[in-house]
Amino acid sequence: MKVDGVNYPADAVKQLGVSSANKAAEEKTSREVASKSVRNGGESVHLSERALQLQQAQKELDKLPDVRIERVNEIKEQIATGTYEINSRKIAEKIMYESLVNLIA
């Protein structure tokens, strides 16, 4: 099926840069019959169990606040009192980790 110029699922997998192992898992998952389907005007959509799990996880994440106010206030207080310490090693490790993750993905 083509939607917005993308041939799903093959083109979507290519656009996301998913590895061949993930492609195989996705193909297996897409073949599984989902517990939820929608029928509208002669067309139907079947969601895999994995898609339903991801949808539920996203709903749970949407309930969480974007900013942890308590942590923001704690850092503001530390800055105001001059006790805020920056761990440059931890920052460098996170930069390297994110760079590696981006290379792999």
C-alpha cells in the first residue's frame, strides 16, 4: 500500500535504516495477527502485537511531564548557592555514547 509516496512496509524500513535482523523481526511481526483491527469503507488495518505494545507505551509516556520541575528547582538552587558541579567526564561519556548510537542506527 502506498501512503504519502511511501510503499509500506518496505520503504519505511529503508527510510528508518533498520538492520536486516530488525527487518526479519519486523516481517515476522507483521505476519502475526493482531488482537485489534479497524474496518472502514471496505479497507482494514491490522496492527501487530508489537505495534499495539508501542502504542500503549507511547500513551504511558505522554502522561509523564516533559520537565521534572523538582530537578530543575534543585539545579537552580545549586547554581544560586554556587554548589553546582559539572562532571566533564560524565558529559564526555554521554557525547561519545550518543555518537556511537547514531552511527549504529
